[in-house]
Amino acid sequence: MHFSDCIVLSGPELQPFHCASFRVEDANIVELDLVEPVQRIESGAMVLMPGLVNAHTHMGDSFLPDGATGLTLEEGFFRPDGFKYREIAKLDRAAHVDHMSDALRYMAATGTVAHVDFREQGPDGAARLKEASAATGVRSVILGQFDSVPFDLDELTENMAGLSPDSLAELEAMLQIADGFSESTMNDLTDPAWKEIRELTDSRGKARAVHCLENEGYRNVSLERTGRGDLIQAIELYAPDLIVHVTVANDEEIERLARSGITVVLNPRANANLGLPLPPVAKLLNAGVNLLLGTDNGLLNSPSMLAELDFTYKLAKSQYGDSIRPDPREILKMATSNVAKTRWGRELPGALTVGGPATFSAMNFHQAHLRRSAHILASILCRVTPADVLQTVRNGQTLYQAK
Ligand SMILES: [Zn+2]
């Protein structure tokens, strides 16, 4: 695979350069002949950027686009009887894998090479997504969830019980298939269970993640039961690789997050679509928290990172209160090189370098709306659409090629 006379967003800082020759052999970039930095173009170019990473999805419910319209967060998405759980349970297995494969192909067509998924349905749920990932070449980082909540309300309120032998067996089986564990909220399990899960995932070398502070209810229930908010519980008890949402995090919580060094995944479009407050992007950036972006539930949002980048950039500017901050590169990093600071940094460095993985997408800046871009990075955030993606490649393998 070879591209000549193009523009490449080089390295983790995503600096655009004119590039005389970009060559791939097998899975890696073997030549990157950078000529000079460039910000604006006059008459079009092919632009190569690192493949986008969608750091939070639930592709298991992608088969019902906009299906939760008119429902609250609790009615649509909470266990045990939320709309999405009822609808997923009705689906035939083979049809479900096909629906997820379609969603992954759409991701590839919009420049995305990998996603981190909270997968319902226990071990079989993880296996279904693994099949869709194998069928499409898109990397699914699968974080499995118990098929049903292991505790009833009394047990959760008492907060004393550990996982039953059946739940432990389910967890073991899930970790055989999945990359790690996820749970909807810290309020779905007991303190002893969180400790058991932390130990088991550590001993198996597996990842952990959880939603926190999506709304005030998450914090309030946790405070009532444990005397601490759900975010503090997550940091101290569970020490996850990823904390998702932090929509209503206050200044003190943001400071705790920054000190913990834990990576946060924001999903501003999903929050907005549920009528929730928008996440404090500007404050999190100022505090130095490592940020990634996700599109959340397939039934809430299209899994296009191009749409998420646009929304997040505008949101951050509005929160900063001026037209200067943040630098567009800080937003694009949330879908690319910030992944390097997580446990997946080796396989998904989110940067184009000689010797690194050939994982990128090619964008057609010859299109009329892009060919005179005065700021290439800002145009990627604000103007590139799925129709401008020409090719998406992961480890040298083409996942998507425009016709
Ligand atoms: Zn989610």
C-alpha cells in the first residue's frame, strides 16, 4: 500500500505535514517522507489521519436506531426491565450478530478502526460481538457485563454479600472471551463484589470500566448506601481503566479524577440526547484528565466519531467562553493519540509513525467543501462527513474502501 503527495497528521501531536511518500508493508508503516508542516491548502489533498477510536459503545442495541425516543434514561436503559434489555432478549442470535456487524461496518466507513464496548448478556453476549468483530476487521475491545444483576435490592442496600458461586462462574467464563468487565453503575453491585471483581480481573490481566455520575442519582444512591459518591467508590474500590460519562462531576470530583490518573470517556451527544447536563469538557481539560470520546448506545446515536468530534469541539468552545480555546488538536486527540495513555496504547497508539501500526483513514479533501481548508484539523472536526472517507485501514488491512 502506497500513497504519494498527500498530507499526513504526523505523530501523537497530529501535526499536518506534506508527505511525499507514505508506504505500508504488512501491518506497519515503513516509510513516511515528511516534507514540511502545513495548516491550509489551496486546491485539495488526500489527508491521512490515525484511525479513530470510539472509546464507549453499546453496539448490542444498535439494531433499533432511535428506539428509545420518548423514554427516560431509567425507562430506556436501566436494568432489569429497561427497553433495551427487553428488546435485546427478543432477538435471534444470528440476526443479532449480523446487526452488530452492520454497525461495525458503518464505523469503519466513518473512519473508526476500534471501539470499546460494554456488552450485555454475559459470556454469550461477549461471544456475539467477538464474531461481529472477526467478520468486519474492526477491533472490538469487549467489556462483558453479567447477564442479570447478581443482587436484589435488599442485598444491595445491606452491602455485605459477595458474588455467589454462579456469578463467579459467569465472570470467569466471560473473562475467557472478553477483554474485561463492565457494569452499568457502581450501585449495581456490593462493595465485596467490586473487590472480588478487581482481584479476578487483575489476576487474569483483564480491563475494567464503569459509568459514573451520568446524573445526580448515581451519586445520591451511592452516598445513601456507602457514605461515598459513586465516582469516589469507583476510584477507591474498583480502580477501573476507564470511567465513563462524569456528566455531573463537581470541582472536587474533577480534582480527585485528575489525581487518580484514570482515563475518562465522554459521550456528550448521548448525554444531550437524554436531556442530561453536558459534561464539563473544559474543566476536565484544564485539570489535565486524559480524555477519550464515545458515542454510547447504538439506539441513541449513530456510532460516527466524526459527529461526536464536531459536537464536542463546539461544546468545549462554548464552555471556555471564547473562540480561541481549545486547540482543535486537543479534541482530535480524544479519538486518537490519547488512547496511547491507556492499556491499549500499544495496539492503538493513535499516531502515525515509521514502524508503527498502519492504522489510519484517508479523507478526500479534494471535495468542494474541503479543498480550500484554511485549517486542516478544524475542518476534520467541523466539516468532514462520512461521505469524505475514502479508505479505513487497521494493521495494514483495509476495513472500508469507498466505491
Ligand atoms: Zn454507556
